[in-house]
Amino acid sequence: MEILTWTYILVGLSFALYIGIALYTRAGTTKEFYTAGGGVSPLANGMATAADWMSAASFISMAGIIAFSGYDGSVYLMGWTGGYVLLALLLAPYLRKFGKFTVPDFVGDRYYSNKARVVAVICALFISFTYVAGQMRGVGIVFSRYLEVDINTGVIIGMCIVFFYAVLGGMKGITYTQVAQYCVLIFAYMVPAIFISMQLTGNPFPQLGLGDTVADGTYLLDKLDGVLSELGFAAYTSGRKGMVDMFAITLALMVGTAGLPHVIVRFFTVPRVKDARLSAGYALVFIAILYTTAPAVAAFGIYNAIDTVSSQPINDLPDWVDNWQKTNLITVNDKNGDGIVQYTANTATNELSIDKDIMVLASPEIAKLPNWVVGLVAAGGMAAALSTAAGLLLVISTSVSRDLFRTFKPDMTEKKELLIARISAAGAVILAGYFGVNPPGFVAEVVAFAFGLAAASFFPVIIMGIFSSRINKEGAIAGMISGLVFTLGYITYFKFGQTLLGISPEAVSSENWWFGISPEGIGSIGMLVNFLVCYLVSKVTPAPPQEVQDMIQEIRIPRGAGKANDH
């Protein structure tokens, strides 16, 4: 069968599965809508957390960045993996013991202030909408290639699917849908990786194939270094980013992970604090399967792409190039008119442009794997994008219905709150679709901005809220606002200043980055600004009430086996 036929079958079956699960597990109460009733098993929650965590950025874009950036792209691998460990070990058990559904809920109660809660809601919305833009962009890319529609139409189709099971099922529907999505995405990622590793190195384990030899006896990475150097690019295993920027991006991604509201809320879906720790361990194992494979997928993909396209006749390019040219994510321009594709580091003479986001999706076609594998990868990419998009949309709806409306209308009925949550989710889907049609960058770049905003806004107030009884509401509010405004301002100036503000290209060039830190890494400085402002303001304002200080001490007592209180 043709690729299109396999794609329709596999994507259609996966969508039918997701919708069926959403119908079967639809939420009937606010507790089911927000936390799946708190009765999810640790194993299922671990799989759901992994799917929620491994977004389109992980499935589609991370290996693409590593493929084209080599060593420099490893910041995403290190930052996102290390961040999950930080979240699981340092924050999750304490937040679960606190017993609140959302980060703004924690901030509002810990800092005994509705103003702090509202500021946290604003931060959550900024983070979630920035993050979900990347997911909807990923949905559009998958649809544009495999269902042969344009990216905008693909985004709209994805919106409809997410709308159905996120609005209807809430966290209960999303959780069990994400269990299925994890199975689909990890199978879709590993099958082509194993096949291509066998083709190139004869090793069935991609992680080991990365360090193995190719057909001529040369080690794969040595071969890749040589090929790229001949074309004028930096060697694959060399790094061009400055050490300070590498550290800043990695740190921003790590602490941003620990502040991501859609991941934190997953630890409230299990019955006990002990189960939260256990599900975090399961999730780490499930995440590691993909993350240890991504570097191999990146190296295999760029090696095969260069081998099949560079110096080839333009009239005789492989089918995969023709297929992706229809999406405008690959362009070939015969600048010198010799009929041969010149792929070089010199932009003046380079005749081939490949979008970073297509590398994982195109790899099975590049390696000439069976058509069913190509369709499977399409289903996996959709699963990754939709699973995270659903989690983010739930955070948005919960922030509006529970943390915003209930703050000002505490006597609101549960039925009305559930209705507002669903209306908020519907509005969020529409706005997310707009960002998917008009994305501010490629998928992983957009997601990196979301992590930077989370690092600069949530992480300091959560960590100090747990481990310091002296930090008060004035410090938390000032810290969140200063960190968010600083980071958002820096990203806007250097990434979008030229188009939005009319700033000259020279002023927003990398030579003017503060301390050599890129917009992707500025969240690290924003975090320090938040910490400093929060601490200084708390020092010169009254200490929290005694009952709040006693509550903080209670949270830190390591009693993990009992049920957490529901507030």
C-alpha cells in the first residue's frame, strides 16, 4: 500500500482509540476533570506523565536540532532529562503532599494571597500558551506531509481532535488517552530507529549503533565529522556555542522543567504521596527509552540525508525530497545552474534548505523503510504533539476556572465550575490553533522559550515556598513579576524585536546578547532575578503568619506512605 493509505489507516485507528477512551472515561465531577479522581495507578500515571512530557519537541524536533547542530544540540537532551529528575526528586513529593491541584493553587495558599494566585495564573497562561504553540505547529507539520494538506489545515484538524477529548474527558480522559499515546509514540520512534541502525551499522540497538562502524569500517561519528567538514560545516562532534550559553540553556531547561504546570499536576492523579514518587520513577524509565535513542536518530538521519542528496542531479533526486518539497519544508534552488545539488555551509552557494523539524519524520523515507513504518511515524508524531497539547490545555482551563473564577466567586457550584473549565478549554484550543498557524519559531525553539518563562517565574517561588518559611507573599509576587517580565522582554527584544518593534538587525544580533547568553538560555538569569527580588522584598516586609510557617514545616516531614489531605 501507498504511504498515504498506511497513514490514513494508522492515524485513523489511533484517533479512534483516543476518542473512544475519552468517551469511556469522560469526567463527571470537577475532581475527575482536574485530577482524574486521584485514583490512577502509578504505572499508568508514569506512562501518562511520559507522554505528557515527551511533546512534539521531544519526538519531532529534538533529534532534528541535534542532527543539524551536533554537539550544541545536546543542551536540549541534557536540560530536559535533568530537569525531570530535578522535578521528580526535589519537588513532586512535597507538592503532592500539599494536596493542591495546580501551581497557582499552591502559590495562592502557600503565600496566603489571592493576588499571588492571580499572578501565578498569568504566569501559567504565558507558559502554557507559548508551549502549546510548539505542539500545534508539530501537528501541522505531520498533517501537511502525510495527509497532503497544508500546515494550517493540519493545525485545524488537530484542534478538533484535542478539543473533543480534552474538553469532554478532562484529566480523567486525558490520562488514559495519554497511556495509549505513549505506547503509540514510543513504538513509532523505536521501530525505524532499530531498522536504520541495522542498515547502517548492523547493530539492532540504536544507542550502541551510534558508536559503531558503518560499511567501510569507519566509526559513524568520525565519518559524519569528515563529511560535514568537507561541506564547510563544523564537525558534528565539535561545539560552537560558548560555555556560558551552553550552561545557561541547560540550566534554564532543567529548572524550567521543574516549574512546568502541566507536568506537576500529574502527581495529583495518584492516591498517595508514595505513589507519586513511584510514578515519577516509572516515568523516568519510559522517558529514557526515547531520550537515549534521540542522538542516534539524529546522527543516522543527517548522515543518510547528506548521502542521498548532496552532489546529486536535481532532476534525479530521491522521492523523499519531492514529497517534502510539497510542504515547503525542503527547498532546492539551483543557483549556479549546473543541475547538481550543492549542499554547503556558505549560504551564498548553498542550494538545499532542510527544515530542522522534519528530520525524524523524514528518516524512514530517507532510509527507504517500508511504507507502514512511515505511516507509523506519522501516528507517533501526532500522539506526541496531541498528548502534551491536551495536558497544557487542561492547565489553561483549570487556571481560569479554578484559580481565577473561584478566587472571586468562592460560592460557585461544582456544575458551573465544570462548565467554565470546559468553555475555557475550548477557548484555549482556538487560541492555541492561532499560535500553531503563526508560530514564533520552530518547535523546539518555541518550547525552549516556554521553559525559560517557567524557570524565571515558577521555579523560585515553588522551591522557596517549600524550603523557606521566611518568604512571604510580597516577595513571591515581586519575584514572579520581575522574573517573567525580564525574561519575556529579553526574548521579545532579541527574537522578535526586528519584526515586531522595528529594531535594526545589528541591535538584535548575537553579538549584543548579555554575557553571551541566547534568548533560549535567558531564563537562567530571569530565575536569579526572581530569587534575588523575592528574597530582598521578603527581608524588608513582614514574615508569613505562624500558621503558614507551621504548614511549611508539616509539608517537609517525610511521611510518604499516608494519603495526602484533600483541600
